[in-house]
Amino acid sequence: MINNSELLEIKGGAAKYFYGIGIGAIVSFIVGIVDGYMRPLSCHR
């Protein structure tokens, strides 16, 4: 039987993909902010 300390040490195999997706989302968001600041699009009414 697995005790609590061993349960806390178990890591899922897909965790690294979620970290990569999170980092990619943050980088994409920052690039979007910089792009919007450098090339603002005007609203044509």
C-alpha cells in the first residue's frame, strides 16, 4: 500500500505538457500586448 509521502511524490506524465501550454499562452499574450502597442489599429466608424 502507498503511504501519503509516496502519493505526494507521484507526478503525472502529462504535467510537462500543461507547463509548456501555460508558458506558451503567457508568451503569446505578451507578444500580443507588444504588437498592439507597436501597431495600434484604428477603429473606422
